[in-house]
Amino acid sequence: MISRQPLSQAHVAELAQEFEGMDAEDVMGWAMDAFGSRIAISTSFQAEGIVAIDLAHQIDPGVRVLTVDTGRLPQETYDLIDRVREHYGISVEIHYPDQDHLSSMTTKYGTNSFYNSVLQRLRCCEIRKVDPLKIALGGLDAWITGLRRSQSETRANIPKVAIDLSKGDIVKVNPLADWSSDDVWDYIRTRGLPYNFLYDQGYTSIGCAPCTRPIESGEDPRAGRWWWEN
Ligand code: SF4
């Protein structure tokens, strides 16, 4: 059933409880049925995003896939975007930072200002990632992510569905919330899906090239992101 009515907080909270007993395929199916063309997958093409695309594509080959090109992605990620396009025969909507804001930041603080301070790093993320994503999601009623609870402490309690107050109160769907890293990689290998080759070089979380490094054995999976900030 296609519903165009905005969902209330209370209704979404009920759904979140209900979805705890459902697998990712069913949560994805609900989301795509409920929002039709008013939903999209947003991905940075990490392993979880590929699983989300694959699950959604089996339900609707026309599912919208969007991403933000920060301008600082590793070449391997650009290569993967093209491999995903080819694998599924889909388009990927690519959104870019506001050029005036970018120019203003880099002119004033240099091209690698993220190394200067936490504040400047956050500003870079805001201009290159957060703001373009907000614009990309404009006009949608819901978005799908590949977030998992075991990725970090800040994600430990994410529900499978919620109202996203930071993105204009649209619905955020996290079908993989209760998946482990092993679940993700079992799925990718079983289905022979494309993935970022940086994972084969010790990377466990992949973002912009200057802000991502491989991790050492025993380190937290996200230790390779902004590692200089401790
Ligand atoms: Fe800027 Fe680094 Fe954030 Fe990318 S991850 S937007 S380069 S601070």
C-alpha cells in the first residue's frame, strides 16, 4: 500500500518496535512499499551501502541511489561507483558541495584545513558532506541507510526506522541496524557483489582519502577515520 501521509512520531516508534522482529528484506520491502518514488538510498559506497542497494534493487530495480562526492574520495571509491552502475545497470545521483562555500573555506584555510583543528574538520565535513546530503534528500519523504549498531558507540541504539529531525523530519530507515560486519561480508561474498578494494588493504571504514587510513590489528573498526584527533 502506498501511503503519502506523513508518519507521526508515535506511529514510527511503534513501527520501530515491530521491526525489531523483522529481517532486513522485510524492513526494506515495507519502506519501498510505503514511500514508492519518494524514497532513496543514500550511500558512501561502503560495504553496507552495497548490501542496501542489492536488497532494494531486488524489490525495485528502479530504486533511486544517491551519493555525495566530497571531492576528496579515494580513486577506489570512484571506481566502485562505476562498477556498481555497471553491475546493476542503474544511475547513481551524484551530489556536490556548494562551490562558493568550498572556495571560501579552502581560500581562507587551505586545502587540508581538516588537519588544523576539530572545528575546521567539522566545518569541512559540513560543507563537503552534510550540507550536500541535506539538499540531496530535499523533496523526499524517506531515506535508506546502511548504518549498523555495532559500527560505533554512537550508533549502538539506532532504531530500524525513525523520524530524522536533522533532515527535515523525513523518515530514516536502517534495515541493517542489527547486522554484524560478518553478516555484511557473508552477504557480499555469497551474492558476488562489487565492493571497495580498499577493504582488501586493511581499511574497515572508508570515507575521504585524506581522513581515512587502514587500521592495525585489534583497533576499533572506525579507528582509521580522523585518527589524528584521538
Ligand atoms: Fe573534509 Fe575529511 Fe570530512 Fe572529507 S572526511 S569532508 S575531507 S574533513
